Amino acid sequence: MLSYKSIILATAAFSSMVQGQRIISPNQCNTGPIQCCQGAGRAYLAPYSALLALLGIVVQDSNILVGVTCTPITIIGVGAGSCNALPLCCADNSYNGIVAVGCDFVNLSL
């Protein structure tokens, strides 16, 4: 069971990660399928910059949001697909789900 302190710390960490980040509706994602990513962070942060360097991916803006371990979400009809992690709309999904670059968070309930 999570303690109250753990929930506060997790919320604070997530808030700092998304501060200033766009959150869009599913119909605003026109770069390909919405991705369900197990993690996301700014490209300048150590784990993400190391992964990008390892894969030889160069980003123009180190403040760009990067998703990791991503799978496409299928959205059928009017209802939204489901994601038990972080739903992201990313400009570049060409790395076989290892990373997705240039992302915005997606609110699946919009």
C-alpha cells in the first residue's frame, strides 16, 4: 500500500515533469497513433539523454518531451482507447516503441 508521503512525492515529481507541457485531446493528435508510454521526461534529463545518445538520436531542443517504452493505442469510434501509463502524442514514433520524440500529453477522456 502506498503511503500518503509516497503519493505526495510522486505527484510533485509528475507535476514538475509536466509543468508547462501541453495536454491535448485525442482528436488533436495528427502525427500518428497515440502512444501509451511507460515513462516520459525531458530530453535533457540524464536517463533520456543517455538513451537518445545510445540510439544516435539528435534532438534540436533538449527541453522536448520524450516517451519511452511506447505502444500505439487503438481508438475505435467515438470512445477513447485505454492506457494504464502515459498517453502521448509524439511527432516522431519511428524508433519501434523504444522512444518517441516530440510528445504532448493526451487526455483520453476529452
